[in-house]
Amino acid sequence: MNALRFRRAAAAVAVAATLPLALAACSDDPAGSGDATDDRSATAPGSTPGDTPDDATAMEKPFGPACASVPKEGAGSFDGMAQDPVATAASNNPALSTLVAAVQKAGLVDTLNNAQNITVFAPTNDAFAKIPKADLDKVLNDKATLTKILTYHVVGQKLTPQQLESGSFETLQKGMVTTSGSGESYKVNDTANVVCGNVPTANATVYIIDTVLMPKA
């Protein structure tokens, strides 16, 4: 009987000695619930890791009143133009048919399509219509003058809307264009309004404008 009592007492002492160690191990476990709470608190309430990229993407979208007339689907849509180099992309936009004809007459299709990271200020058909027909026909049939005018609409770097707020940029024609504005309202050379801006193509950013830019003589 005394032996049985001794074994029970020894077992109780062993359990009592082991329990604090087990509790301590649980509280010190690096994978425990305390660290999980800390991990959850690292993200601000109401925010997700995708918030910032989504906001940035929204800022990069085309803007301006004329963007509403761009086709929603097909090669002439924003998604379609983003897949093609700039001269090809412009040829799929009905509002730029006069510009495309001028680029073809000047032999600049390959030049524009093969350039990398450029900005094109693209006059609409209405912009060309502001020029008296006799003058426009004369320019369209003078390759040297036409080339000079068209390359004046091209800057050798991709420009963001933020850069247009107050900028001066050298064109492929070697003249300078100035830009100003903010938000979704911008001007080029104080004469041309951006009517649909920040349009992506495979090799360029396009700002569609309502007036043809003329380089200084």
C-alpha cells in the first residue's frame, strides 16, 4: 500500500513539473496566435495591397471629350490601338484619317512605327479642316514642308499628363513645343487643345488635338 501511494505521489509531482514548461512553450511559439494578430494589424483597415496599383491605372486612362467617340471594340478602340504601332493605330481611328493620309504622303509611316517611346500630338480631321483648302492642298503636295510640319508633332519621349502641366519639349523636327494645363485640360503652344489625351499605342503615347501645330519658319 505504501508503495502504491509513493508511485501516485511521484506521478503528481511529474505532471506538476511538466505543466509550466508546456504553457511556456505555447506562449513562446513564433507561429502562435499573437504573431497572427500582429500580421493582420500590418495592413491598414479598409485597404488592400491592390489599392495603389488600381489608383495608378485609373490615372493612366485616356481622358478628354473626344475620347467618347472612340470605338469601344476592334482595332480602333483603345485596347486595339494599344496593340499596334502609332501610325497603324492612327489609321484605325476615323477621326485621324487626314493625318494618316499626310503621314503616308510624307513617307513617314515606317519612321513612326519603328520609333520607340515617342509622343505624338495628333490633329483631328477637323483640325486640318481649319486650314484653307488651297493652303492644305499645297502643303500635302510639298513633301519637304509636310515632313517638317508632321515631325513637329512628334516628341522623342513618352510624356505623361503631369509633364504637360508646364513643359517645353524638343520635337523630331528640332523645334520646341510648349504645353500647359492640369487635370484633363491641356494646351499645346497655347493654340491647340488636347481633346483626347494619354492614348496608348505599342510604341507611343498619343494626345489628339484640335489644331494643327505650325513650326516657326
